[in-house]
Amino acid sequence: MRSAALATLIVLAIPFPSSAQDMTHDNRIDLIRPDAPALAKHGEHGIGVRTIEVTNKNQIDVLKATAGQEPPRYDRKLTLEVWYPAETDGKQSGDYPGVFLRDGKTQVTLHGKAVRDAQPKKAAGSPYPLVIISHGYPGNRFLLSHLAENLATKGYAVAAIDHADSTYTDQGKFGSTLINRPLDQVFVLNAIDQLSKENGHFLNGLVDTSRTGLIGYSMGGYGAVITAGAGVSKEAVAYDSGVPAGMLSVHLAGSETHKQLPDKRIKAVVAIAPWGMQRGFWNQEGLTGITTPILYIAGSKDDVSGYEKGVRALFTGSVNADRYLLTFENANHNAAAPIPAPVESWQMAEGGSSTPFNHYADPVWDTVRMNNITQHFVTAFLGRYIKADTELGSYLDLPVERASEGVFAANKDGSFKPEHTYWKGFANRTAAGLTLEHGKRSAN
């Protein structure tokens, strides 16, 4: 349900650093392996990127709240990285200097396809759908930048959030993330909607927020599940998160505040390794509130969000939604979402106890391989539910759930034999270590 009132919005343009060490061959976020599935490849659009700041005024200051007292309020500032189809004059590369690593100290330069401040390319027909990306705790707006760029080349405007109190350089008490994550997601949707109607703004006429997708990783996935309609349990409200007890009741299942949160403009949700189910944050009653199509993505060995009692339990419990579960077998919590570990993350920062590398990498799977598979399935999922593209959606209609059980059987002319059951879009010998389950919405 769309919130009745929009929060007051303040927008500032933010200059981006221009000087950085030249590491052209390192830290690329736009890599596509030769064995990537079909939909992983980049789309036809050149893309631009800009950094903006939006302010959600008069919000509860969770970190300064005191039990038994009226909580103080503040203007909550969020930095967004916005990717969009653009006129790039043939240029297909750009830099992201000054990006902080997990240690909160080391700054690096990432390299991708987006051209800083490029002129937006107006869509031939309807404006571009919006995709909102929400990182984990801690994280930043560049953690899923590989996916943001990829989707922008395919005709989406993409806004990735730096969540206050939850970034590598601004990590506050966990309770702020628990409360603010879904609120930030909906606020950014409203903010982008407002900017898309503002004369003179680069987003004016560029974005169609009535067709929005939401992608969240870890705590971003937690927020996405709540935003999708799953109110939290009473046990979650009682969870000791370092803030005054009971503050999480704003998201309690059945509460008036939570009923107002889900937004019908959000047509599809992707929750990658969403945290919370393994801690009892939802029960079956709460999960019935999810009616938006949702794609869960997880590693079967996730020791942070859990698998059988975590992400898979969310998938099986979302009975009122058309839902999918993509599983990377033997992958851990970093499955699918983070960018490839920057080369600087291999070294331990001064005073550190471990390398930042472990925040990005998986001990079993190659990160670029996981990124490409995620790009493939997210393209298919958003294509089906946001763009109503039946051809893209057909890549989700697989003859077998477990990739390794598919049979590749082709004739010499490339046509497939009747016994062919290999995953669509995957070349022979490349579909392995994956399962894709589909649960249809309950008839009740």
C-alpha cells in the first residue's frame, strides 16, 4: 500500500573525486566470463552515473533514543549512486575513485562502464523502470555496483543507497539498521519519484517509478523482505539490538505502521542472503504478507543468514507470492552479491586483524562467476515481472531444478533433441552447482 504522505525532501549534488591512482587492469566490476550464461552480458545502452544526496527530514534518531523518553528527531541524509542509460559518445568506461573497503580505512578505485555525469538518454517509449539497491551491514552503495551497471545497460535507472549508521565508515548500533533499512528503501522510492517530476533535474522524465524493483543483500535483504510485506514477529521486537526495547514495533506484523509500508509501485523484489529468519524475525503469519513476486538467492552453507532455517525457510513460507529460490551449492554468505574483491583488500590494513578480502570472496565459488549468474537470473526475473517480457521470463522456466541433472542433447545444426533438459541460457558443461526452485502463489 502506498504511503499516504511523502517525507520532505532535500537534494544536493555531490562532486565526485577526480584524482586516483591508475589501476586500469585491476578492480573491474564489469567482467563477463566466457562461460557466463546468456543474460549476463551487458545491454545495448551506454550508461552514466551520478552521485546525489537526499534527506528524509524529521526522522527518529534511533542511536540517540533513550528508554522511557520521547526519541529525538533529525534529518536523515542518504547518499545515492544513480546509474542510467546515457549518451556516452561511444565511451564505455569510467572510474569510481575513493571507494572505501570493509576496513573503513582503505580507499580504492573501481573501474566499470559508467561515464560520470553523462547526458541521460531519454527512452523511446515509456521512461525506464527503477531499481533500488540496498547493501548489507556494514556495506556501501558500491558493493553491488556490478549488478547496478549491468541493469542500467539494459534499460533501468538504478539507485544504490549508502544507508546511514550502516556503512564501512559510519557503522552505528545494529538497531538503527533493523529499524531504518525498510524505511530508507521506501523513502528512496519516493525521493526518486519526486525528482523524476522536477523540472531541470537529470531524472526528470527518465524514470517510471510505477515499475520499480527492489534488490537487497544481507541486511538489505532483511529490509526488502519487510518492505515486500512481511511484518516482523513479537520475538523480533524483543530482540536486544542495542537500542531501547520495543522500537522495532514499527515493523510488527499487523501494526498500522507496517501496513502502510509496502508500496504497490514495487513490482518485484530480489532478496540475496536476507538476514533474520534464522533468528525468529518472522513467523508464518508474518510471511503471508508478502504478495509481491520475490526471488531469493542464497548459498547453501550460509553461516550468517542460515540456509534451511534461514533463506530457504523464507522461500517456503512466502506462500502468497510467486517466488523463486536460486541456490549456490556450498557457497557461504557472500554468494552472488559483492563485487570481486579489490586487489587492495588482499592486504591487511595497518592495525587490522584480518584482510578485507573475506568480506567479498567465497572459499568455493569464483566471485565473477557468481556475479554473472546473478546478472543472468535477475535480468530474467525483472524482465518477467517489471517489463512483462515473456522471452526474458522464459529463462526462469527450467525443466529441472538441479542444474547438474540437466541433459545437454543437441543436433549438429544446433537444434535441441527431445531429451534436452539443460538450463536455458547455459552453454554445455557450464550449468553446475546450482538449483532454482519455483513456488507459485497459493490459490487461497
